[in-house]
Amino acid sequence: SFLIDPKGNVIGRYDKIHLFDAILSSGKKFYESKIYSSGSKAVICDSSIAKIGLTICFDIRFPYLYRDLAKNGAQIITVPSAFTKETGEKHWHILLRSRAIETGAFIVAPAQTGYHSNGRETYGHSLIISPSGKIISEMGIKPGVIVSQINLSEVKKAREEIPVLNLNKTYKI
């Protein structure tokens, strides 16, 4: 994933840490690790508008990554994705809203939609979610672009109201 500033400069690059190696309930198999190497570094970029954390797709299932980004100052976290239709219908909205609430950050999740040359169908539903977990913009299944004005003071407010990022307890299992 690349973050590009208004002048066209690449200000951040992130390599997906958690690769999609899964066998779905439908029997479909996916092994990204056979094609790609995973990244090993979380990335936060200082942009002209905010501190932006970068993630990709399957990373959404690993909340500690999002917590670490937020604890290190990310106010907006991006999640470009190609969720399968099957997993998208089950988990997409819930996972993204959960990450927004847990981190007190805006979540910006552009998502591929439709059928692809390999027969794979992706879910779509690009979303922008507030730090309180409210969906403030959604695209649906048709191709297009969504935009939304955001107020970064909502990040500070959410993190002050429920200060979970500062409440780490150790425990044993």
C-alpha cells in the first residue's frame, strides 16, 4: 500500500503483514503466502492532514496491529481490501467498525468489488467509519468513489471518553 501526497510524492509504503492463507466454509482455498512475502513493519505516515496508519485487507483480523498504530499516534487507518464476497458478507462491516471503536481512529477502507479474471468475486462496500464506529460513507457494490469530511477532533474525543489505549493490564493464561 502506498500513501501519496497531493503533489504526487510517495510518503509511505506498507507491505501486508498478515497474508490471506485460508480455506473458507465453501471450500475455496486461498494461499497468498505462495505468491507473496509478508511485510514485517507497521507503518504510520505524517501527512499534511493527519497521522495515517497503513494496513491491508486480512490485517483487519489482527486487532493488536490497529491498537499499536493508534497507540503510536495514527488518527486515520487505511484498509484497502479485496474481501471475498463470502467473508465480506459475514465480517466486513463488523470488523471495520470494531477496529474504529477499539482505536478511536477513523477507518478508511476502499474495497474491490465484482468479478475478477480468476473467477473470484469480491464484496465491495468501501467504507469510511468514525472513531465511534459510525459508518459515515459507504459505496455498496457498484464501482465508484466515496468522500467524506472528517473532523480529527473526534479522534481526541473518542480516546478521552473511553481511554482503552492507555489501559494495558498484564495477565496469565
